[in-house]
Amino acid sequence: MSDLMKVSSNPHIRSKVTTKSIMLAVVVALLPAAGFGIYNFGLDALILILVTIATTVLTEYLYEKAMHKPVTIGDFSAVVTGLLLALNLPSTAPWWIAVIGGVFAILVVKMLFGGLGQNFMNPALGARCFLLISYTSIMCNFQTDTYTGATPLAALKAGEDVNILDMVIGRTAGTIGETSMIAIVIGACFLLLLGVIDLRIPGTYLVSFIIFLILFGGHGVDPAFISAHLAGGGLMLGAFFMATDYVTRPITKKGQYLYGIFLGVLTGIFRIFGPSAEGVSYAIIIGNLIVPLIEKVTLPKAFGKGGERS
């Protein structure tokens, strides 16, 4: 009986899961995509990955030291941001692009809005979109010694045939981490098995995108066309690793389904009707911006409120 009389401050239900453990799991899950990117594009990819991670970690450390705040680089969130940003860069990008992107991701998108848990958009994607707008020619240059043609999605949009098996394996041009669908799915399965993410957002995202392709893609139910779009570009990387970001996704279950549908439709609009063959990054960034509205309309009403007045 005495145990029932104990009083403690909230939260009363505690979890052993920490930010550090979640971020470490994400880093491990991204290693297959990063490893294949290094194998596919060589030393240039490795250098960009190391420079980007070093920049994000150092930027966070210096900012917190300068502002006399607790240093939080030990939670590995800056490492995740740097790794995700690096995987969204072409291997041909110069090292200073990685530095500018890393500083922008941490300083502008994350720290100036209060740090981890306060940023209004995914820092890595925010930095990628900033780099795409500021340095378009560099960010869209995928010409390497191994791959000299357009990316598969660009070729598909131009009406050319693409090799879907090469797209699934990753033997194509593209950013460092987006080319191998197999490597990305392996990492996603790891996060799903650990319970770090679930299928609500990525599943709804992919299904709604497929439905959009069938209705408006001009090819009907064409398995080859649909498979190429699923395997190409940053769709899988975005769906499983960036759309599921704890900070910038809706917290309600209904909101997560709506969020996934919004991302799928918006990605479809960008890819089918837009001038670019991609669209995942901008779709997720715009989705991040409407998350407060989604949560407002899907947040359950408090008990005893919202009923009819007598």
C-alpha cells in the first residue's frame, strides 16, 4: 500500500530509448547506402562524407561553446545530419559545397531555431534545397568517369528507356546515397525491426505516389514505369530516412497518414508535371512546413470538450 502513495513528477512512464541510441541506429542503417556510394563513386564520395560530417559536428560544437550552452554533439544528431546531407550530394561536388551545406544545416536550420527538437524542417534537406538553389549546376552535375549520361529519372522523363535492374542495384548516376535501392531498403528494414520507425509515413507515401503515377503518369498500370520511379532518385531515401524524422513529422497517427499522402501526391506533381525529374526534397520540405496545420486538424479533442452545449 505504501508503494501506491509515492508521488513523483511527470513523466510517469519512462523509456530506456535515448536520442543517442536512436541516432546511432540511424547511422548504422545508413551505412549500407554510404558504403555502396563509396564503392560506386570512389574516394571523392568518401571525402565528401567525412568533410560533411566533420563540418556539421564542428559547427554545432562551436555554436554551443560560443553561446555558452551545453555541448550536445554526443547525441549523434549532428552526425546523422551530416551523413544524410552527404548522401544527397553528387560525388562530383567540391569539398567546399559540403562545408557550406553543413554549416547551413546546423547553424541556420537547427541551432538558430533552438537546437534538436525545435527545427521546423529537416536540416539535411533544408541544406540540400539551399545548395540546389544556390549552386544548381554543381548540385546537378552527375558526370563521372563511370557514368557519363543523364540520371535514370531524367532519361525516363525524356522518354528514353532505362535499366531497372541497374537502378535497383545502384549502377547508375545520381547522388552518393540515392542510387542503390537495395542498400537503402536494407537500412530501412533495420530501423523497422528496431522499432525506430514504422510504415505509416513511408508506406502511405509510396502507395499514394504509385496511385498518382497510375492516374496521371500517362502509362497506366505499367510495372516498369512504376518500378523505375520507385528505384530512381531519392524517393526511398527520403521516404524512410527523412520523411520519418521525429522532429518534423506529425505526432498524431492520423496526421502521419495525411502527411504521407501529401508527400506522395506532391512528389508525383513535381516529377510528372514539373520541369525537374526529381521532387522528393522539395516535397518533404513543403510537407514539413504544413505539419502544424496537419496536427491542428488531427489532434484529438480533450475529454469533455467539443461536444454540443445544452
